[in-house]
Amino acid sequence: MRLLPCLILSVITAFTTRTWLAPASPEAQHQVRLGRRRVTALVSAGAGLSSSAEAKDLLVEEPLIYCGGGFCAAFRLGGQLFRGVVDTGSPFLLVSTCEGDSCASYCRAWGCTSGKAGEPSGLKDTDELFAAGLARVSWKRGSLALGNLNFGSVTYGAMLEVESYGGNGGGAFLGLVRDKSPRIRPTLLGQTSVRTVTVDLRSPGQERLLLSGGAPAAGTSPAVRLVDLRRNGAPIRYYAMEANEMELRSRKKRGLRTLIEATALRVAGQPVDLPTPLVAVLDTGTTGLGLPSAIFESYDQLRRDTAQEFGLQKAQAVDLLLRAEDGSEFALSMRPGRQKTYGQDRFDIVTALPEPSGMNADASALWTGQGLSDAQPMQLRDGNFIAQAPTSSVGWAQADRPVSQGDRFLVRLLPSGPGRLPCNGSVGLAPRGARLTQDMAAYGTSEGKLQPGDLVECRLADDGSGEVSWRVNGKEAISSQRTLSTARMVYPTVELSAGCDAELLSSPLGSSMDEGQQGMGWAKAPEGAKAKKKPPTVLFLGLGFLLGRQVSIDTVANRAIFA
């Protein structure tokens, strides 16, 4: 199903489920238009700044308006006014296209562009993955003004045609992640002289965004070093912090238990098994907390088990313990319950993470909280079209673009050695980085012997039922229908033991964020040290952890300072 971008799900380049943004009231829109403070006045007065040096480096101070699950700032692109979500978990400046009478209220709230607006950037259109949808993005250039500062011409994305997997909402986005992998489109901050991003949420009604060209002033506030998840295959340098401990527990007993040497995730005092260290990403585009899917399932079960005794709010309380650069410890706690100052909205929403845009195979287990578990990534050859099974253990390969409703893919099984032994394995659909299971959608050895030379086609129904079916050598496979038991995006996946390889003959188009991607093939598997190193468990901390605080992110020194 194709929709206009004004019906798109909240952007998830930071790969975390977002609460929909309600259109701004006329009063809020008036504030967006008229509530700016001039930088010249700020510098002379040093308003809200900790030092004259910091005031000298200040580029922009812009009031933030609460816009239903997020905070928005006004900006002009090509002279046209937009309202965008301030997002420390994504890299791009993105605006929507929406034309026609049905778009009037949406465009008044957010601002709209058109496919003809802007100057050509010289970059090809791409498909960007969101929380539960896919948008075609056209990359343009135009003059950006934020606050009282004109940044000059920048590359931005105009969201064109959108394929939605359910839900609606939308808006423009000010992505504030600066550093990226070479293959990724230009980030907004990477085109500016901004070094420090400050989001100040200490006083309701006086929230603000500050962008500075200098480093944050030294002070007594705790500072935390940020880690670079690009070494694990992430497409951008998220603002990620290593955590000593995380607890999801009842607040019946006040105070944090400090287990500095251990990494723990607890629901109402009961531990969730985590095989790797915790890393928490600061993401103002997320309302509450995003957990890897495998961890979320454990969290959800423990929360349900303990809610009857403690109540739901107490059972899902979350605290994150961090170690500062000076060795001290401090906690970030998710704000519980409805918040009167923000229209009785909740910021303690916990969701499962979808996959981020631009992720490659090296990062596959990063967002799922689960590895391949006894499966070995297959080696790829012939332009990444053939996945070669290992001589020992089970081999696993996965294409790099998800299957949507009505899509299908075709695999040919090839002999990998002499003889014609049956192919021991399965062909089907699984979430990014996950193995095939019967409840996900797999067809193989348990249904009948697959042979070298077999053509196996797998297709996902176009009626939204989640039904998956297979054809083998052009004939409908008997008793082969499955219904997906996951709401996550799923990818063409094969698992094979020694004796057979898999050739991908057709699949959906490839990842659009990968420069030079030809549009089809198995995703490149991790190699060497990357394949052996276990990725951390990644959580996304949203506004529920930042309300009442100010956080400054030094994008050069890679540190976050909390006040």
C-alpha cells in the first residue's frame, strides 16, 4: 500500500519506535513562528550560558515546543517554514511532501515541500527504512535558516512515496547525529560548523535547543564518554554510553543497588540474562525506552508476571546507572506516570527496536539482542549472489532489504561438492540478524527433502494477513503456509548445512543507503575479528530519561555532559 509522506510513521533512522506527533495547536504554532530569540541578543546578554567563552561560540538558541511525544523546533528551508522533531538519534534533515486539499491541516502544522522544490544534489534517490514503513527520499539542496542564523545551502531529504506497514503520523526531522560511515548520505551537522548540541529540558515551558561551534565549558556536572558503534557495523556514530547497570524494578524499596562490576537488567528485581555489556543511546526522537527485540520479550514477560503484585507502573520502572569520567556514579531514571505539564502524556513507554536504516550484516545482532546462536554466516561469492555453506555447523545468509506485502524472492539450491545429497536446511523469512524458526516462516527439511537444483520461491501475502507460502520448482508446496508471528520487518533468509549452497535469483531492491548497491544479493557477512566479537546490547534512551535535565553532546570529543 502506497501512501503520501504526510501519513508516514515517525522516522526511525535512530531505529526506535516513536509516539505519533499530534498537530500543533494554533497557540503552539504561533510560538513556533514568533518565539525566537536573536543570537546577537543572546551573546551580548549571555542568556542561560555558563561562561562568556561558551556565549562567544554560540551559533543558535531556539525555543523547543512540545509536539506530542517529542520536542520540535522551527526552521526555514528555501525560505519556507517547517516544524521539525529535534532528534539526537538520527543524522538527516528530512521534510515531507504533501499536496492536495487533504494536506491543508498537516501542512499548517508541519510545513510541506514538493518533489519539484529545491536544487538537485547530484545524489540518487534512496529508500529509507522507518519504524514500520519505507519511504522513497529525494536528496535536494536548499538554504537552511535555524533561529537567526542562515547555514547556507545544505543537502536534505524530501520524503516522496511512502509504503506503510501500519499506523500513521509524520513530520519533518532535525537529525543531530554528526558522524557517519562513508556510504551514508550527508548528515545535517556534518555540513555545518556545529560542535556541541545542547538539549535543555530543565524547565517546562522553557525548553530550548543550543548549537555551539565550541566545546562545552568545564564544570562540575557529570560527563560520560561516548562509544562508537560504527565498529559494530552501525551506519552512523550514535551518541552511545556504556552502562554499568540497568534495572527495571519495583520502586517499593527506594534507592539503587550498585553493582559496578556487573551489567544487569532487572524487572521488578528479577534479572534478565544479558550476555554482553549494555550500551545506551541518547535519543530525543524516542519517547521512552527502546529495547532489542529479544530483550523486550523477556522484559515484557517479567513485567506482566510482577505487575499483579506491584502494579504496572512500579513493575516497569527503569533506572540506568552510569559511570562518569571522574569515576563517580550517577543514575538516569525514566519519568513514571502521566506528566501534567505535557498534556498528561506518558514518557515511560517501553517498545521493541526496529532495525535502523543503513545497517549492514556486521550490526545485525546489535539491534535484536540475539546472535545467530550456533549458526555461521555463509561466505559470499559471485557478486554476493551465492552463499556458500560451511563445511561444519549450520550456515546462515540473509538479504539486505526487507520483504513487504506482496513481495517474493527466489532461491536456487546448488551442490557444493560431488554427488547429489539432499539439502539439509530451510528457506524463509526472519527478522534482521535472526535465525529461521517455524513460527517465523521457514520451509525446508521438515516439510520434505530439498535437492540441489531446486528452485524455491517464498512470498508474503499482499492482504496484510502475514501469511507466507512457498513454491518448489514452480509447484505449490504442500502444507507450506505459515503466518508470521512477529510485527518486525523480515528478510529473505536461508540456513543450510554442508553439501548445498544458495543462489539468490531475485529479491526486493537492495539497501538504498549503501552507495553503489546494485539492488540484489545476500548481505555481506562479518569477517575476521568482527565476526568473532560479540556486539553489545544496545538500548535507546528517550525523553523519559531526560525530562528535568540538560544534556550537552560534544560531537568532537565524544562526551555527554548532564546537568
